[in-house]
Amino acid sequence: MTYNELKRRALESCFARANNMQKKAIFKVRGAVLIIAGAGSGKTTVLVNRIANMTRFGNAFHDDEERNISPDEERFLAEFPNMEKSSENIAKLAEIIAVNPVNPWNILAITFTNKAAGELRERLSAMLGEDAEKINASTFHSACVKILRREIEKLGFRAGFTIYDDDDSKRLLREIMKNRGIDEKRIAPKVFRNNISRLKDRMISAEEYAKTAAESGEFVEQKTAEIYADYQKSLASANAVDFDDIIYLTVKLFENFPDVLSHYRNLYKYIMVDEYQDT
């Protein structure tokens, strides 16, 4: 067998539990990959194995260079499929065949819930050991909070900002409504809370929405614009952000500061999203 035949046979044995389509995703290092499969079919397992392949072997599977290896290395490759897949044997295999392995810190693996992120970290740790700690595996919001802790001063906040939870936000909205003489029995605070949340999801600022609301002439829209403006000013004066701001402000950073965007593009060269269908 040629070197490449031995190499690919050894690599496939590392991920022997995966089916052929799963292996296709695991060994794909360059370019985008979208995995579509039913619930419980192993999408997260594929993601974890893909990260393992990237960090250990890089693009070895698809690389066609025929390497000159020693007789001992050739024997090792030939025997590897039947060997125990111990960390020592896998490390030795990587020494022989790896092609541009990916640095763990260049990978951002994100999902939606804290529970899912915790399970992802556990599975990465079980497979990669200490290297898993260098991978940023987190929720969307946790990943964005890390960015904001470093960069938010560019947006006029101080680094030690507070994150308001839902109760904090409702309390602030009630205070603003009271100051503006808006009866909670006429318009519930959750109406404004939901409206502001939707606006932030659509990346519409209080200033932008004020123009739209003024043109519409709708009472609730005009009041939402007033409340939204007061709400954002109150957050800023308290050096606080709400849950929706976490992603909203991160996007603003990337849009308004090309140097920040460039930094994180260079840092996170590989972004993997679990439960992508929920985005």
C-alpha cells in the first residue's frame, strides 16, 4: 500500500464509529460544512470528532503528498488500525501524518444553552484532554461577553459593566413608565420589553426607531420609541447592558471597528455552531 493509502486507512480507524457521511464531515477541514440530520443522529459527535481531527491531524486525510517515511513508521501505519487508540498511539500517528494541524485557540465552538455548552466542553475534554481547555466552547452570549469584556470601552462603556437579567430590565422599564406617566394597566411592561428585544434582534437602535415611530403615528410605537430611548440611556448611565445587548453590541463592535473584527477573524479561524437549525 502507498503512504496515502496507509494514512487514510489509519485515520478512518480513528473514527471507526462514524458512518461514511459523518466521516466526510469529520475530515473536511477547509471550507464550510453544513450537517443536516435528525435529532439524536450524532451531529454533536461529528462536531467533536471534526475538532479532534483538525487539532491532531489537520488536513492530512485530503493531502495527496507522498511522504518518505522510515520502515518503522510504515509498519506503524500498517498496524495502526488494529492498535488500541491510546493517546500515545494517536500522538505518534499525528507526528507521522499531520498536515497543518489547527491550533485549539483558533476554534470557536458555540451552541445555545449553558447545559449544551457544558456537555460540549466535557466531550471535548474526554477526547482531547488538556488541549480542550484552549478551545472556546460556549454559548453565543458567553462568547460575546468575553469579547465585550475586552472591547466594550470602544462603545463608551467601562470594562466592568453589569449584565441586567430579566427582572432588572422589567424593574427599570416600570420605573421609566412611571416617570412618563404610562399606566401599567393600559400597557403592560412586557409589551415594551418584547418590542425593544425585537428591535435589538433586528439591529435597530433607539435613534433609528424614533424616526420610524414618528412617521407611523401609532401610539404604541411612539411610546415604545420613547421608552426605548430612556431605557438605553439608563443602562448606559448605570454602565449596564441587558441580555439582548450582549449580541447587539458585539455586532455593533464588528460593524464599526474593522480592527476589532480583523482581530477576531484572525483569532477564530474555525467557527462551529451546534444546533445550527436554531439560529
